[in-house]
Amino acid sequence: MRFLRPVATALALPIVIVAVWWAATRGTTNPFVPKPDLMVVDLVRTWIGPLMAQQVLPSLYRLGIALAAAIVVGIVLGLVIGTSVVARKLTGPIFEFIRAVPPPVLLPVLLLVMGIDDRSKIFLVFLGCLWPILLNTIDGARAADSVLAATTVSYGLRGWVRFRHFTLPSALPRIMTGVRLALPISLILMVVSEMYAALDGLGYQVMLFKQTFETGAMWAGILIIGLIGIVMAFLYSAVERRVLGWYRGQREMEKQ
């Protein structure tokens, strides 16, 4: 029964919110106000079927490619720059300038350069996710424990061995923080890019339902976006427990 306690704790507030929501909208006749029971009906009627493959899967495809590319590029560049003082000095001003530009502002430019196909949307999500991963990786690599760094030098650890046993483990907590920040950004930018200019995808279909006044299906699409975010958060938590298990144990020992 112990494993049921965290599940019950996690579901308690959502159940209360849905109950209050249902009670508040039970007697309304406003077609623009969603009712939870009717939203589930619209979800099954509209989205479960061909529309899932036609609109949801293309969004997940673009999201997966952009996020994976941002993670790989952000970690590799971050570790290289974070371990080099010269590289940090050269790239610092450029990174601060580019980071200050909101990614959605670049969408019209990307559409002109790359067109309306998947490339512009993937690149936009990639840019938005790159910066939290890159900057957190840089901070993690440069914030390594100085005593441990001196110890690795005294033991003659260099090259790949030093990177594997010291640099990467020291940066991993910040790297995972960057990935956690990038996940909601990727979902937001995916939907925004599809609402702005696309021929398929979740954002495109939600806007289409809004323009045709199919509000039930529109709200069901928004519900799917939220459910995707929840799944991404659970997957991240599982990976984090696997990757940072040693770090959590170390923190618990330090607290004792």
C-alpha cells in the first residue's frame, strides 16, 4: 500500500480541480466554456482515430528531432566552452546577444529562409531549447569542485579519463537542469510555430477548430498538449533518477 500513497498525493489536487470545474460549468449553456465530461467525449470523438496520426504524430516527430538535437549540441558545446577560459571569453558576448532574442520573433525570418516545411519549425524549437541546455552545461563544467580538480591533476588523470570521471559527473546536475527547462519550451514553441505557419500538427489543428467554432474539439486539443507535457515530465523524472542517482545519494549523505 505504500506505493499508492505518492500516486494518491499526485492525483488529489487534479481530482479536486476537475470536480470544482465540473460543478462550476454544469448548468452553463455557453458553448465557449468547456465542460470536463463533454471535453472527454470530444477528445475520443475527434482526436482518437485518423486525426491522431495526421496531426499529433507530425508534431511529436518535429518535437523529438529538435529536442534531441538541442540536447546533443548543447551538451557538447557547453562542455567544450565550459572547460576553456578562452572559449568562454570569445563566445560570452555573442551568447548573451542571441539569448536575448525571443525565438518566436525569428519565425518569420526562418519561414522566408527555409520555407513553411518542417525545417523552419524544427530549427525554431532547436534554438529555443539550445540556450538553457548550453548555458547550464557551461556553468556546470566551470563550477567543478576545485579540490577535486586538484586531486585529479595530482593523480595524473587527463584526457578522456578525467572527462569521464570528473568533468562530466560534475556538470551532470546542471545539464539535467537545462534539459528540464528546455522541455516546456520545446512544447510551447512547437505549438506556436504550428499555429503561425503549418499545414499539419497540433497547433495547426487547434487553430483550425477555433476558426470553425468547434470549441469542444479545440479544448480537447489543448488537453492533449497538456497531457504531452505531463508525459514528458514523467519521462524526464525517470531519466533523472537513473542518471543522477549517485548525486541524490550524495546530497542525502551531506544533509545527515
